Amino acid sequence: EIVLTQSPGTLSLSPGERATLSCRASQSVGSNFLAWYQQKPGQAPRLLIYGASSRATGIPDRLSGSGSGTDFTLTISRLEPEDFAVYYCQQYGSSPYTFGQGTKLEI
Amino acid sequence: QVQLVQSGAEVKKPGASVKVSCKASGYTFTSHSISWVRQAPGQGLEWMGWINAYNGNTNYAQKLQGRVTMTTDTSTSTAYMELRSLRSDDTAVYYCARQLAPDYWGQGTLVTVSS
């Protein structure tokens, strides 16, 4: 099973700043099948990035994903108030399709 | 527009079973897999498995093997997830979602297991 470790656990920033979230895999993620999700309280997760770097429909270009193999990053270039939420990475390259434990992005 | 609408909240006793439904609309049901993910209160996301809506093939998380069954009814574009021998730590919000890296999610179904 691939274990995904996200860091930091909590990230405290202000609107307008840049956020960098990390997701490290215990072994290489097949075909870079790595996705990022945003979740707000009481809501279902929302797909942001798939295939490590492809933005999902409707996701603004200030969000970007990068990385390959075992190290992946989600970058939000200029934080907007609606970006403060919990972010999860997930690998879907090999079963079981595990999630990271999440990073809370707080104001 | 793509929608996944799940059945309502359930309260079950330990040892019982629960079956959650997920009705899809706005796309060709058999063209995409359905994933199931759960989230215990205040916790992170846990992948449960997926079902190929075209041929019914399934892939379950090892820890749920033997207790979970995922099925589909293509005539009604509905997916189902049944979990048996419920325990208190099965208390969670259960989500269905389209595709292996889910792009559309249901609203979630709270399943509470309590004596």
C-alpha cells in the first residue's frame, strides 16, 4: 500500500500570499496518477488537480500541481478568501487508492 | 449537468447492514466508474473501492473485503454500496463519486452505528 504523507499539517497564511502544500509517497506513484482535492466544512471534496498537474474543469490557473514519482506539490499563487479549507492528495495509480491525511490551510 | 444524488441518513445497530444508493444523471452511466469514499467524524478521507459501471468489475479496499459489496443497476443509473457487520467505527459520511480520481461527488450519506 502506498502511504501518502502531507505537510505541513496546518498552514497559516494571509490572503494574497502564496501557499505550497506537499504530498510525499512511500513509493513511486504509477503514471503520476496523483490528484488534489479541496474540502470545506460540511461539503463533499472538490477535485482540483488530476494526473499530478492537470487542472480540473473550472479550477483557476492560480492553482497548479507539480511533481512526479514520490514528491508532489500543490501551489496556490495568490490566496483568495475561498481557498481556506482542507486539502487532500490521493494516488490512484495502484490499489488501494490511498489519501493523504490532509493539510488545513487557515487564515 | 452531472449529478450524483445519494440516499438519506441511516442509523444502524452494531452487527446490522446498510445499503446506500447513488443515482447518477447528466452523463452516460456506463462510461465511468463509481468510487466510494468515507469520512469518519472529524477525520480524513478513506477510499473504500470502486465499481466499473460498464461490466460490474469491482476493486475493494483490503480492510473492507468480505464486508462490502458494490453493485450497479444500469437500468436506473444507480450505484449501491452495502456494508455488513457494522461496527461503531463504521460511523461516517459515505460518498459516491464519479471516476477513479473523482470529478463529481454525491452529497454524502451519514451512517451512524450505535447501540
